[in-house]
Amino acid sequence: MIRAVESGDAAKRGPARTEYTLTDEGRLELESILKAALKSNDFQQLAAGIAFMELLPRRQVLTLLEERLASLRQTVAFLQTLPTEPIPSNPSKHPELVGMWVGYIRYAIETTETLISSLQAGKYLFIDEKSN
């Protein structure tokens, strides 16, 4: 998925090094990973997706984040249906635990909405907006 390329820097200082570029297959794999990361509810995957989101077209990133937002909203709606008990008979019925889950997902909704608004306002420069 990667191949070695000439550095093209004849005036390099320091030891020789090998530089790499993505093959077509590597680009497709990177795009697939980024798309999954931008919809992910896993914080580390999402963070990686955001760090490299500019490698995708802006509209595609917005669509993926909107899909994430819809999923998060469905998750909150589900969590709010979970039964709780003042003296829980098992951990899944603990009101504070369910409340923490709801709060975490609501925060994820808020930050995703903020990111979407920033992108809609033109923040960042995406691959489809760069001149060659």
C-alpha cells in the first residue's frame, strides 16, 4: 500500500533516508479507514479521523459527521429508555451510570454539532479545495 520514492531533495542535510508515498490501493484503504473513523463512537478512532479529515472532500466529511450525529441521537434516545432503580438490582439499572452514559453521548452530540458548524462555515482546507 506504500512504495518508496525519490526524495527529490539534492541538498539534504543529514543521513540518507527513504521516503514513501501511498499506492492507489493504499489511498483507497486510507479513505476507508478515515470514513469509518469519522462515524465512530470510539474516541481514539474519531480523533484520528478528525486529525486527517482534510484528506477527504469537505462534503463527504460533513455527510459522515451527520451520520455520526444521527447515530449519537439514536443512542441517547435508547439510553433514556433504560430502566433504572433507586436501589439497583444490577449495574445496568444504576441511575448514575445511565446518567453518565447519557451525559457522555450528549457531549459527543454537542461537539459533533460544533465541528459540523465549523466545517459548514468554511473552516479548514480540504483536499478537493486545494489547487494543484
